[in-house]
Amino acid sequence: DAQVAPQIHAGVKATTLGERTRQACAERVRTLRIDPDPSVERVADKKAVFTRHDLLRELARHVVDREAFSAIAPLLETSPLLVGVGESIGGDRYYTTDATIETEMRLRGYAESMLSPSRQHAIDEASIRRLTARDYAYLSDEQRDALLHITDARRLAVVVGLAGTGQSSLLAAANRA
């Protein structure tokens, strides 16, 4: 007596979907073999400084075939987009990209320009208190303290808070001040 196991048939749609998934994976591998730089850019978009491990983790998200992974990994590691920026104590190299360096330099330039005496935006505390009492009475004590902080003589301030906790209202009051 031969035992008969039930068969599970997922249908034509499942077969077609599986085939489309395989085709998409194969196309992704072909594309990465030609130009692996988009993978480097995805890593750089997430981290300003990254390691070989970060590059390989990104590659593993898109390539499951071992042979293809082994063929593409050296292409990633020799990408012209990579800029070496040092090594860890353990010998891991740290990388960034020219685009990241350019962005950071631009941000530094903006921050330095804010140090100019002509860019001072200090508003006296009494004016802020009058404004909040008249037009922004709904601001919490914490928001009022933050408003005083961002309108003092320090030229650069950061406001951090969870979504919906009133940063936009606070900045609207600061803009009006």
C-alpha cells in the first residue's frame, strides 16, 4: 500500500507571481552587475559613514543567490563612489561618498554664515512674553521656554519633539516675533 499525500495547488496566479518574483530578482542581479552604485547610494542615504558590512547587508537585501552575491560584492567594494575615511581599531575601513561630504560642507557653510554678527536675530524677552500673551496664549510653558531659547542671541538653536507636540506652532510664533 502506497501512501498518498495530499497535494496543495496554489493555482495559476501563485505560479505567475512566483515567476514574476524570480524574473524581478534576476533583473536586479543583471542591473547590479552593470552598475552597483545605487546600492552604495542607498547605504550613504542612511548613514554618513559606513563599513563594508553595511554595503554587504544592503546587497543581501536585494540579492539572494550566493553566486550572484559573490560576483557583485567586489564591485560594490571597488565603487568609485566610495571615499575612505579611516579604520576602526579592528581594521574595518570606514567609507563615505563625495555627495555626503559635499552636503556636510554645505551645512557647515550655512552654520558658519549664521555666526556673522549681521545675522543676529535676538529678540528681547519682554517682547516675546507680550507676543505669547497676546497671540499665542495656547503655547505650553515648555513651548514658551523653547521660544525664548530659539530667539535669544545664540544664532543657532534646535527644536526637537515628537510628532504633534507643537513644533510648528512654536516656529510660527518665532517667525512672527
